Amino acid sequence: MISKLLFFSVLAIVGAAALLLVAGQLGLLRGSPPQALGVQQGRLAAPSTTPNSVSSQAVLYPDHPQTAYAAIEPFAPRSGESGAQALQRLTALLSQQPGTQIVSQTDGYVRAEATTRWLRFVDDVELWLDPAAQQVHVRSSSRLGRKDFGVNRARVDALRAAFVADTSSP
């Protein structure tokens, strides 16, 4: 009796995992881009209300429930580099991250979509050059789900490591 129960439990788990994988590959887990993306009044959108995003502007939303979780540092240009040059380097490095595609780019603003390999979840990544501070703000957020298990922070940390290590001229 126990072995049959175990067999059917394992079968149900494997079946659910297979259905999830198929749904992901069909693009059913992509979600839609939020309406609030972009820069409004010198700000990127607030972090998500659940722990699945990071933002270098999280401190601008002190009463937000995820301010502490989402807080991350902006990107500072290296010595002798303008903010525009730093944004240009960051854009090139971001486009080299696996599964990442630049979908929108205007003067001082970049939006990319980062897609996971197997389940095809999409995260929105934004870079914005603050012209007054000459630093590049970043926001990376999952479209679906309540938690991201640190994926957005890891993405920005990997971008930061590549940015610091990059020796290309601006």
C-alpha cells in the first residue's frame, strides 16, 4: 500500500514538473511588461511589493514594504568616464548576459528582458542615467511570482562585476 502511494506521489510530481516545463517552453510563463516601466519624474518604478526585485532607487520609497530587500547601489562611472559612457558600457555588458535582450533604448534609458532558460520566466531590467548625479540607476524585477530567490540581485551583481572588470575604453 505504501509503495503504491509513493509511486503515485512521485508520478504526480514528475507530471506536474513536466507540465510546468511545457508551459514555460510555450511562453505561458512570460507575463506582460508592467505599465509603470520607464522614468517618471526622475525615478524608475518602485520595487515590487513582494521580494522579487532590486532597485538602486529603493531608498526613494521609504514607506515601501520591500525597500530594505530591494536596495542596491547604482553604477558609478570610472575615473574620467562620463555617465553616458558608463551607460553605454553597461548596455553592452547587459546584452551579453545569457538570455538577455535589449528591447528599448533611448537617450539615457535602457530596458531589457532577461528570460530564464527552462521555464522562460521574464524579468524586466532597466538602466537610467541620472544626469544630475552622473550615475546609472538600475531596477531588475520579476514579472511573475512572489519570490525570485535572489535571481535579480545576482543578475545586477554579475553586471556590476563585469562592469568593474571591463577594461574596454568608453
